[in-house]
Amino acid sequence: MTLAVEVDELVRTYTFRKGKSRDGGGKSGQVVALDSVSLSVDHGEVHGLLGPNGAGKTTLVKILSTVLLPTSGTARVFGHDVVSSTRWVRERIGVVFGGERGLYGRISARQNLEYWAALYRLGRRAGRARVDDLLAEFGLSEFADMPVDRMSRGMKQRLHLARGMLNRPQLLFLDEPTIGMDPVATREFHGMFAHLRAGDTTVLLTTHDMAEAEQLCDMVTLIDHGTILGTERPQDVGQWISEYERVEARISDTRILAAIRALPGVARLESLPDDWVRINTNGPGAVADVLQLIVGEGITALRVDKPSLQEVYLQLIGDRGMKV
């Protein structure tokens, strides 16, 4: 069966010029947003792109959704190249962005959806029927004629998702869909994934929220600085993050440092300026044991930190390569 998404050695660079003068002079350079990215997504899969802000997640979505051209490499959606078969791809995808983008605030929810239905050329009768169905499906029928500017953020995200499903897409892109939401709105949005699971829609979700990826996704790809670090099940990634947490504390007593080193799950200690020490762990529950010992010794100058995704992944799979 043809994969839903196939990306092979994809590169995207941006050229910039700084210090530009009136005569056109200045210094130019390049930023590599995607660096030889390869990725595959199966039919019907909810696949997460997990990484910090600026990792390259949105750039990859823009290329796959035909908004942005790659510098080199190839990207295919259901076997069709996103550059040479742009129209074919656009007819089979939906895109949902986080925040306020993509909605017209002065008109109603119904009018927003009818406008997009017209752009998809659904026809007046079919378009109105589809809009009514989506308003009901996403719990917006009661608010159909309310101006979008008066809606809560959670309601707006429901409308975003309804808009993304207008053309019954085979592939739906969700780009940081819960950004800026409060916990209640986020929980409601996650609950709507049941609608997607009930169908055969493939979903590519970008997020920097590990808990969100673990709850919603079948597989998660870690990306940082435009480079794919690996693809795993979300349960495994969540375990990595918790196991490799680290504690930083101001400790000068060598007796306490020796006791910390002897704790199970403590990988190594690093000296930091001003008598601070970073305690790196690599086992479940190790951070709790370290904190209990430190607090028991009366030390209150401390903090808990999470390593970067790249640090965790490199520690975990450094001996078996960066396989996707």
C-alpha cells in the first residue's frame, strides 16, 4: 500500500541579508530550516512531529501542504509529488493552524465555513449540507450565527477543525492546534480526536508538548534544528524524558556529593559555576531519590530541569544510529 506521507532527503534553506545599505550592500547568509529530512507515515496513522519552537516542524508541514517549495529532496502525499502534483495534493488535504490564523472574526461560524466550502467548489446545496453536518459534529450548531470574534478560544479551535474537515481530507495537518489554549479548551480539543479516529483520516500533528503527543499519537518523530532525531512510539519517548531529567543544586559538601553519586539511576555529576552541580539521571524514580536526599540535607537552592530531545535521544540510541 502507498504510504500517506513519504519524505526523502528533504532540504529547505532560507537566504537572508543583514546590514543592507542603500547601495544594496550588506552581509548575506543562509539558515537551514530542514536538513536532509526523511520520514514516512502510514495510512490512518496519527503521527506527531515533536520538537521545540524553531525545530523545523512548521516548515515541513508547509512543504507537505504545498505552501512552500523545498530547496532539494522529494516529498510525496499518497504517492504524488507535492511539487509536480500540487493540485491533486491540495484536493486531498486539510490544514488546521493554532492561534487565530485562518478565521474571519467579523462574520459568523457558518459564514466562515460556507466561504471555505465555496473555495473547495462543493456547490451551494452540498456545501450548506456539509456545513450543517460539521457544525453539529463539533458542537457549534447553537453558535452557528455568532461572530467568530465573540467565540472562546476553544470554540474557535472547534471551528478550525471543522474547516479543516470540510473537504473530507485523506490527510489532515494540525500545526500546534492547542497553542494558547487553557487546559479546559485543550481537553475538549483532544476529545474531538474521536471523530478523526472513527474515519480513515491520516493526521500529522506538530507539537512541542510531550503529554499531548503521548495522548494523541500512534508514532512520534523527534525533530530539532531541522534534523530528524528518530521515530518511536510516544510511550517510549515520554519514558526517555522522565528518565533523563536532571537536578541542579548548590552543593559544596563532598560527603553529600558522594552520597548522590551512589544513588541508583544517577548517571553523572557536572560542576557548574558558583558551587552549583548538575545531577544527570538515567533511570525511573531517580530524580525523586535525589531530591529526597538533597532536601534531607537541608539544601534548598535547587531546581529540576529537562534535557533537550536531542540530548535524550543521543544518549539512548547513540550506539545504534539515527534510524527513522
